[in-house]
Amino acid sequence: MLSKEEVMHVAHLARIEIDEEELEKYQRDLKILFDEIDKIKDLDDFDEDRMFSPCENAFDLDRRNVEVDKDNLLLNVPKKKGNFIEVPVMINE
Amino acid sequence: MSNYINLSIKEIHVLLKEKKITPIDLVNECIKKIESSDLNAFITLDKEGALKQAEELSKMEVSDDLLFGIPIAIKDNIMVNGLRCTCASRMLDNFTAIYDAGCIDLIKKHGMIIIGKTNMDEFAMGSTSETSYYGAPKNPWNKDKVTGGSSGGSAASVSAGLVPMALGSDTGGSIRQPSSFTGIVGMKPTYGRVSRYGLVAFASSLDQIGPMTRNVYENALLLNAISKLDRRDMTSFDTNEDFTRKIDKPLENFKVAIPNYFVSDIVDSEVKNKILEIKKLLEDNNVKVDFIDIKHIDKTVTLYQIIAMGEASSNLARFDGVRYGFSYPNPTSLDDLYSKTRKFGFGNEVKRRIMVGSYLLSGENAKTYYNKALEIRDDLQKNFLKVFDNYNLIIGPTTARCAYDLGDKGDDPLKSFMDDVLVMHANMGGFPSLSMPVGFNSEHLPIGLQIIGNLRDEATIYGLASFIEKNIKEDFSEVRNGL
Amino acid sequence: MDYKITVGIEVHCELKTKEKIFSPSLSCYGSMANTNINVIDLGYPGTLPLLNKEVLEYAIRACKVLNLNITHDMHFDRKNYFYADNPKNFQITQNETPIGRDGYVEIDVDGVKKKIEILEMHIEEDTSKSVHGEKSSLLDFNRAGVPLIEIVTKPCINSSVEAVKYLEKLRELLLYANVSDCKIEEGSMRCEPNVSISKTEKFGTKVEVKNIGSISNVGEAIEYEVARQKEILEKGEVLKEQTRRFDDKTKTTILMRVKETGNDYRYFPEPDIPFVHLTDEFIEKSLHDLPRMPDDRRNDYEKAGILPINIEKIIANKALSDYLERFLDINLVIASNLLLGDISAYLNKNNISISDTKLTDDKFRDLVNKLDKKEISNKIFKDILNDIMETDKNINTILDDKGLNLINDDSLIDTLIDKVLSDNSDIVNQYKSGNERSAKALMGLLMKEGKGKINPSSANQKLMEKLNS
């Protein structure tokens, strides 16, 4: 079972605030899921040399003359200042 | 109330062509049916936009395109410019799409009319559509039952005849499983067949948009319309083919495989028996059907969970209250903005999967879990490809059991995955896979047959599906006609 | 025993491709905030990265000039971390398969050559720019998605001088490979040294310094760090692994943060970009128009006899050196003198560049050759400079129009010499009685008689023959 500290670490990585009650629920849920997921550790009869990639080579596609939408970009912005997007002050730059 | 919508697309086309009806009649009928329905199938109904487009189309010459003037419903995780796109989440409750998805460009080019956006599991995570912020849609066959999910609203709206066609998305069965639960035809095409530009990503390497329709022919027709090379998606490809071309053609030297796992104890006996009936039907028509084993097929769901949740945790990181969507008011710091926006913006199932996904990728776990899953995934694809060296198609049930009661699933984290157990192989290998109704269980709920094809070989799937459709006696339109 | 200094340096350079790395927005960010962006740059839901192949070409060129082995089979990875300047809250970078590995840059410290080893170079996307106020920060995503290469050395730099030499050389190579503008002041090149000192074979505690605004400041930052760390160690205190920021005003480093134990970036292969296989053909094509590197050019200049001080002046001005590349077959001393002297003075005065003038390649070539063969004198060149730069006329026409064609006719020169000698017999006598300077006076009179139009070298030769006969 994940320790409370581990769950808190994951919650911080995911930037999801959780309270004490949720913390215990996640400890339980994650345990159930990981008992299942950990089964992958027993799998060893497979070919290790290649990771799956949905398509063969990025070179097959050429993006020249691609047009990507750029209208109304700031329409959904929660907080704006002029043309800038505003957030609480950033530290740790 | 008029009942043009229940006619086939071909019949509607003739009426349009002969000017007996106009697209406005079709839109009005859809709107009336949707507004009087209690299925909770739609999140957003675009009455004004649909009518405006119908009026414009009514002034135009009806083209030879069978889809011209046909109303369609779109799952609410696909961008339609100017319409709300919520992904059934509080996070995007006030989010307006500012662009059209690649497939929506094509839908519009064909002169189809977008009626609205359909209900779904929040961010497509779930298999009952119950995780929707707007409440679960109901199964038209029995309103106490789930529609399945995540494309539950699209499935319910086609099944009940609110619209003739819909688009869904399928990451681990999200088109096929609700299609099976509601007795319609749903196709998850080959990965890359339909552009993902404008589809809100759940798990990038598994997601695929596909058509949900009342019958096989119309499904192929809609796939024809939405599959085209899109340079805005690097995984997009095009083969320029007509997916209806094998429909109603004889099945010559046809060989079909049924994986033993697909008829093992995990499958409900009523469902299993139906599949065996189909086997007999095929054999009676000179199709060779073999039971086979596929390596790793019984372990794929674990690999699928790892990949889907790992990718989801990263894909959903962008919902942070900064550039769009829900934003927690008056945060005390940037981190406070993030963690409270995500605490209150996401529902429990989404948060749980993000948590698991984050843990799966943290520290050394990425190598132990995600990278290893990708390696086995490569093997799994090869194992399926080997089957297609000898067989035209693989068949089996879409789901282990029929639609179950709303609320049945509860909060059990594992149950959420049990519905994926037969369908996610196609997503893992990138293979096309279709679900079609083939019968009913004792509760008179539809049973779905799944047909998996080789990469890029949707046409053969449609060929077999149309044959089966023609040769079974059950009628799946009663729920539409009863309305 | 003194402390051994160990420095490793991470350098980020913006590639000057036309478009961004994963979106077709233009790759420049001077314009008004949030105008040079599209749905991809803002990390909109439903958008996907679209790899710009030009970025691969630029990175391949950088690999070549930094002697890096190119990774043929590579992929991109997601680096997951939340920050407001990171639109998707993950950055697309290369973690497992950097495009370049195991290279070096050779530097020269007081005549001693040293190879600074490069561990790896990878490709990634830039973040957005932010302006910080007291309570809020403002974000401009124009820079988000500009392509970057990150070049990481091994911890093999042992002094601030080596660090500065390495960075100067690196900058020169990337500049000459047309890969990056490498403007540190504008942020298109960012240098982050990590410094440690130790008396043993084991490395000391690493301190990373960010926010350095020039190459010379990197040297100063390292000097300061070494002194600071020595002081702490001498006091018997323990150094903490940390990130510091260089302060240009005080020339000191200031603590930003003490390193958290292990950043958890949750790297995994980017699923939206298929794995990349770089073919030999593509690599060859990318290197096809790679310009000659500065050391090759220095060699040529040296062989041609250009003064070392002028060689460095030319190399420091890439546009000038690129211009000279077209004239390697003519007298480079004359050509470079012209370019560094009168021509650059003319250009500076008028605030223009060569391409704004009427100086065609043919004209420049003709001019240098005429000066080389002494068909025109320096004086005449100065007289006709404006005509050369401002008219379409070729040199001969300009000379003809001005009546300035040099007299090369031997018999005419003979006649003129005879006249000067007979008119100035007193000076001739002074010369003959040993005053050698008198020859110069006679030469001056001869040129005056010829109205500056006679070929001075052949005239001088003939004059001396006559005087000494």
C-alpha cells in the first residue's frame, strides 16, 4: 500500500488538492489498482527490443502549408490584462 | 410528429432530391424528438445553428452526396467551432470551441447538419457515461440501464432515433461498448484513419474517432466522409477507398478466427451462446471459423490501463485554470490555482485516473510500467498480425454482458476496467473493430458482436457485418419506432 | 594542495528556423503579446504537435560542427511539470534519444589545445515569456514553441578561461553553421554553468548558476563561485547543492533555491509524434549547404597573408567573412583591406550594407584585381569610390569617364621621365651625390607630371633604372 506521504507526493505531482478523507480513499483505491497493475512485473516472455509506436516514421508526413486555427485565441482565458494572460505571481523561475 | 428520421439515409436522400422534404424538416424533427426525450443524451443542443444551416442548405441544389442535409450528433469531446465543448466536465462547463476538429471540417463539407453535442463519461473516462458532470444518459431499451460509455449519449441518440447518425470516440471500447449496449453499429477505425485534430485527448496512442449508426451500410458511408489525410495530425493516413465496396458481396474463401479468450468464462453464457449461433450461421455459409489462442490477450487490459492512465495524466495536465476552462477564483498562489482548479474542476473518476497515471510515470516507474507496457504492446500487435496472415477477420462478443443497471458499478475502481476487457485489444494494436447488434438477452437487451480486422482493412469488416446483418432475424429498430 | 575546479556547462540555443518546432506559427517573438500564436502554441485541448523537419536539419548541422554522433533512430519525450509558462504543463523534449552524442569543441588557451567534450545535444521547445509584477505575472506565448537545442558538456572544464573560450568557440560554430543567432543579450543563447571545487579526485558539491547575460559574465560568475565555495570550505562548512543567479551589477551570485531531491519529471515517449528515423539521405541533404567553418577560413586568410588582427576582425563579422567567401581566388589582402577600410567606412557613414550599394561581385573582383596589378592607384580608388558604390557603371567606364585610366604606355612614361629629369637636374645631382631621398622627390614630380595617371610601380622601376644608369 502506498504511504500517505507517497499519495501526497503523487497528488502534488498531479496538482490535485486532497483532504484527509480523500487521502485514505486514494490509499485504498490505488492499492486495489496496483495489485492489478503489478501483474505486469511477472510478464517476461516478450520481445524487449522495440517500443510500440503507432506509425512507422514521422518523416512520412510533411506539414508544409499546414494551416492551424488562430482566431479568438483569448476567448476562453479566465484572467486577462491587455493582451496578456494573468496568473498569480510566478516564483522559482 | 413526422418520422422521416427513421427512414434510411438513401430513402431520405430521395425525398430531399425530389423536394418532398427539405433539411429544415429533418432538423425540426430531430429537435422535437430530442426535446421530448428523457434520455439525457445531449449536453448541448444547437437549435439555432442547425436551423440556420438547414435553411442555407434548403436554398441549395441537393447534391448527389447521400449525406447532404443529414443531421448528425457529435460527442462532446470533439471541437465544433462556436459550440460549447464540455467533455462532460465541470472543468470545461463554460468552454467554447474556437475551432473545428478535422472530422468536423469534413462533416460540414458534406453538408451534414450538426444538431448538438452528446453526453459522455467525463473526459471519456468510464464505460457507463455515469461519470458525466451532467448526469448519466439512459438506455432507450430500458431506462433503468446504462447506455454504456464513454460515448453513451451518441449511442442513445442513434438507438432512440433522435438523430440518424453520430460520432463517438473510442480509447478502449468507448464507441463499441455503448453501441453494443444500445443495439446500434459502431466502428472504431484503424488508428490514424480519422484525424484526431480537435478531439480532446484521453490517451493519445489509443484514441480514435468513429461513426455510430443504425446499420452497417450507413456506418461505412459516414466513415467514407470523415476519413481523410489531415496534416494537423502526424498519425493521420489516407488510403482513398470506398468502405462500402464489399457490402453485399459474396464471402469467398472466407476465414474467421474466434480467440478462445473471447468465449471463456469471463463471458456471460447468453452472450456466448449468441456468438456461437453466429459461428454456426457463418459455417452454414461456407465460412471457415476456428478457435485460436493469441499470446498475451488475457493480460492486455493491464497494459491498457497503464498506457491509458499514464498518457491521460499528462494530457489532462493542461487543464489548470490559466488559459481556458474552470479557474478557481482568488487563489493564494500559482500552485493554489492549479490544485484547487483541478480539485473542483475534475470529477472523482478522472482524478483517480490522473493520480494513478502520475504515479505510474513517477521516478523509476515509467520504465517498470509504461515503457514495458509499450514493449509488450509491440508484441501484442505482432501476435494479432500473425492471426491476420491466416484469417480475414477475428470475431467475438463486444462485451461480456449486456447493459446493466444504472448505479450498478458504484465506486469500485476495478469494475471500471472490466467492461474494456474484450474491446481494448483493437486500440492497443491500432486495429479497426466494429460492434453490431446480433440478438437479445432474456431481458430483451441487445447483444453486440465484435469484428476485428487487419490494419486499414475496414472494408472487409463491413463486408462480413453486412452479411450477418442480412441473415439475422432480429429487428433493432423497435425502440426507434416505438417513440 | 589547491582546489581543482570542475565546470560543466548547459547551453540552450534558439534555432533560427522560419516556423516553430511543433506548430506552423512564425518562430519570432518580437511582435505584440499573444499575437504570434495558434491553438497549438496555447496548448489548446484537441491540438497535436506537428514536427517541423527544418528543425531536424538545423540540429543535424549543429551536430556536425560540434563533432557529435547523430542518433538515427530517435523519438521525443514528454517532460511533465506544472508551470505557468509551460502551456501544456509538459514540455516536448528528448530524454532517451538525444539527436547528438559524444562530441567535442577544440579550444586554444595560450597556445595549448584542449578538447571540451560534449555529452549530448537534444532538441526541445521553448516556454512562453513572463513578466512579473508584485502580485501577478503576465504571460506572452509568442515564444512558446520556438525550437531550442540544449548542449551539455561533460564536467571537463577546469577554469573560467576555458569556460569562456569554450562558449566563444561554441557561439562562433553555431553562428557560422547558420543554426542560431546566438545573441545572449536577447536570450537566443543561454548559458548555465555548474561549478564545483574539490581537493580530491571526487567531484565537489555542484552549484548551478543561471541568468547570465554575456559570455564574459560566465567567466566572472565561475570566478566568484570558486572564491565563494573556497571560503565556505575553508571555514569547514558544508556546501549545499543549489541553483544561484548571477547579478550583473554586483558581479556576485545569489541563491535562488536549494535543490530538491530528484525532480520527478515523469518522462515518457511522446505518443503524438511517430518515432523518427533519420535517413543518410536526409542527413546529407541537411549538410549540403553547410558553410565553411571559421577555422578553415582563418587558415585561408593566414595563407593569403592577412594580418592576424585583421583575420579576427573578419571572423568576428560573419557577414563580412561570408562575403569574402565569394572571392577566395583574388588577392585577399587587398580585398580584406578594402572591406575593413574604405568600404566599411563608406557603409558605416551611410548606414547601409554592401547589398544596398551598386557594388556587384564582378565590380569588386575587377577593383581588387586592378589594384593588385597596380592598374589603378590607391588615390584613384579613393577618388572613384563613390562612383563604384553608387552607379551601375563598371570600373573601366568610371575611369574613362573621369579620364583616370592609368598610363601603361612605356614610351609615354619614358618621355615623361626624361622631361622630369632634365627639368630638375639639381635634384638628380643630389641623388647622384648619395642623397637617396631625392629619388622619392623625383618620383613625386613624375606622378604630378603624369597627373596621377601613370602606373606608379612600373614608372618607379623605370625612373630608378634611368637614375642609376
